[in-house]
Amino acid sequence: MQPDKLKQLMEKRNAVNARIRREQNKLKAGERRDDTRRKILAGAAVLEWAAKDSDFAARLQGELRVFLVRDNDRALFGLPPVEKQDAPLEDERERQRA
């Protein structure tokens, strides 16, 4: 095969590969967008339920107290900052369920 022909084919291959990557990225972005929307809608439903059911609200608050580990996330729900000596997530959940 001639060097020019090989170079031309490689350029075409690179262009096709770039198009494939762009399409894959579009699909991934759509999947992330859908996942985010599901989480927002599920969260809205849970918060609405908690507003109507005080027992559920208390349970949710307990789960959030364990699940949320970043102080700025905890502040959104009126929770105090995490203390550094707190037990790992799984251990704390087990204690709450007991």
C-alpha cells in the first residue's frame, strides 16, 4: 500500500473514531441527565411524604443524619456538622435499627 493511501485511511479512521466518541459522550450525558432527573423527582416525592407523615419524617431525618457526611450537605437539612470520631456509615445504621 502506498504511504499516501495509508495516511489517508488512517485519517479517515481517526475521524470515524472521533465521531464514535462524540456519540458515546452524548449517550452518557443523556443517561446522567435522566439519572439526575430521577433523583430529583424521587427526592421531591420523599420530601412531600415526609411533610405529611411525621413518623416517616423522623425516620428520614435519622437516615439523613447517617447518610450525609459532608457538612454543607448536612446544613441543607438542618443537621449539625459530622464529628470526626463518628462511626462508619454501616455501623451507625445498625445501631439505629437496633
